[in-house]
Amino acid sequence: MPLPEIIAPAWVSRIVAHLPGRPPRLALVLALNTMLK
């Protein structure tokens, strides 16, 4: 199932920038899942 396009807040972009080796969208989903737990 394709993921919807998400407009990431600046802090999420910073988190994604510090996760080398992961696709940006995957890293964004992981960051959002962590925040929502």
C-alpha cells in the first residue's frame, strides 16, 4: 500500500537527516511512529 505524501515539520527533517542508510520516507515513518507511541 503506497504511503500518503506527508509534509514533515522541521524537527522531523532533522531526525531524518541523522539516519544515514535509510530511505527518507521510511525514516520519516519510523520517526512518526516513535512520536505517536
